[in-house]
Amino acid sequence: MEHIDVAVIGGGQSGLATAHALLRRGLRPVVLEASGRAVGSWPRYYDSLTLFSATRYSSLPGMPFPGADRNHYPHRDEVVAYLTAYASRLDAEIRTGCRVSAVRRTGDAFEVELEGGGRLSARAVVAASGSFGRPHRPALPGLEEFTGQVLHAADYRNPAPFTGRRVVVVGAGNSAVQIAAELAGAARVTLATRGPVKFATQRTLGRDLHFWLTRTGLDTAPLGRLLPRPPAQPVLDDGRYRTALAAGRPERRPLFTGVDGAKLVWPNGEREEVDAIVLATGYRPDLPYLARLDGALDAVEDPRHREGLAVEVPGLAFVGLEWQRSLSSNSLRGVGRDADRIARRLAAHLARR
């Protein structure tokens, strides 16, 4: 069996930032990426996705995001190109097409099992596989009885397949509002939410919101120590989405209360036939390979950790979790700080053994 220092599971932004940090600590990570290239889930996001943070706030450690306009908001494909270049410059071993099926404890080390039967022995493991592979599908009233199309935002790409159809988008976050507004140009769309949509202004006094978050220190403050769950995030808006909702494109309505075949039942008793429901309801950490590692996950398969370090499994860490430590933990602008902290702690742990 091959023996390595640290197995980093996932080759997206979190895994790459972690590999960079581990190398700086004198460790030799091996990045195990299930897909054919080290860019994470970015190629699978919807076509029009644009970052909420400008170029100047959207870099991993050691390599600025390219472009002369530092106030430009990068498109999905620009992020893919950036991560591809970052991985190519990183002096770490990145193995693509390596999907981890299980991690087990073997004495002081971990046995990492790969699909196809390969195995590695690692002194430490970092789970950096993100959440895109585990879309959250809440138990909405009657949804399982709906006879129309139901898809998660993870499966949405562009409005073309929905042209002329009646569509309901469920959710009140950034992706929900963006997708609903985009669909409204091709279909009749309702944004269904449990409460009013809350907005945050993208630019204040001529400065991007992330300038103020950085200047005040709020972006990196360890708020995760104080609040076990992240607060509801407002929709970042330059004015276009508030304008769209005010114009009814899309309209906003309270969440439906039931389903009757292809019809949704609205709170006022109205029954309306709908062609498709898009669930823009977020994601959960995608960690099935830790299911057989005692103490790694809780009863709902979420990681048991404190600021990224497993609470009951020494040598196991997590990077890229939402609200791992701060507002920016699972973003390009912030994951490097969490990765550096985890690398420092893992290096100290391994030095004591």
C-alpha cells in the first residue's frame, strides 16, 4: 500500500488552497479529485453565474485573479480558467479521476479506499469535497405528489428548456433570485419564499460590499465560534433584482401549501397548474466517504468539527464548509485563510507523533 503524508479529498478551490498551505508547512499532500480536472464544481453551475465578489477579492493564496479591472465580477468560466491555471502552477501531486469511496482508521493512520479498489495510507486526511454533490431538497408540502418537473438548482443551466412554461422557483437566496429573474425573460415565473426577500446593496458609497467587510474585519471574524449556524444571507444586489421583483418579473408569493397533481395550492386557496419547480434551496456537505469513520459525522451526515478540525478523530480536518469559521469560509476570497490554519494545526499534530 502506498504511504503519503496528507490525503486531500477534493480538487476544487478548497482542496487547492489546502494543498498550497500544506506545502508551505513542509508536508507533501496528494490531492484526490473525482472528476477529470481540478476545478471543483464550477463547470456544473448554471451558465450565467457570476461571482458576488470583485476580482480584487476573489483570489486563492499565491496567485491573484487575473485581469486589469480589479472591480470586475468574474463569470463562472473565468473562475474555471483561474482554478485550472492555479492547479497547473501548484507544486503538489493532483490525481484526477480518483473518487474516494471510504476512509477508515488504521492505528495512527487512515486507510483511504478509492473506487476501483486502490488504497492509500495517509497520516492525515482533509475533506475538501464541498457540497455540490449533495443538493438540499427540503420536505415541502405535497412536493412528492407533484406530477410536473422538479429539479434542483444544481441541475439548472439556462432558461432555454423552460421557454413559455409556468415555473416556480423555491428559495430566497442569491441563486434563487438570480435564476428566477433570468427565467422570467423566457417563462412565467413565481419566486416562492417563506418570507420576504432580504437584499444587501452591492455597492455603498462607491465601494463594493466586500471592501467594507474587509475593512471592518467582519469577513474573517471567527463568528462561527459564537453562532452554531450561519445567519440568513441577504441577496447581494446592484439594483436589478429589486427592480425585477417590483415589476413582477418574477412575481413573489408565499410558499405553496400543498400539491394536487400538476397544480400547486397557494395560501389563498388558489390552485394553479405549474410545469416545473426549481428548488434553489442550497446544499449540504458531501461526505459519504466518511460514513464508516466513527465520530466523523453526526446523525444527519454533517461533519462533527470545531472550526474545521474533527472533534473526535485526530488527524481529520475539513476545509471549505459554509460557516466553518467566518462569513468567507467557503469562498475564493476566504478559504485560503481557513486552509492555512488547518495546515498549521495538522503539521503540529503530525510533529507530535
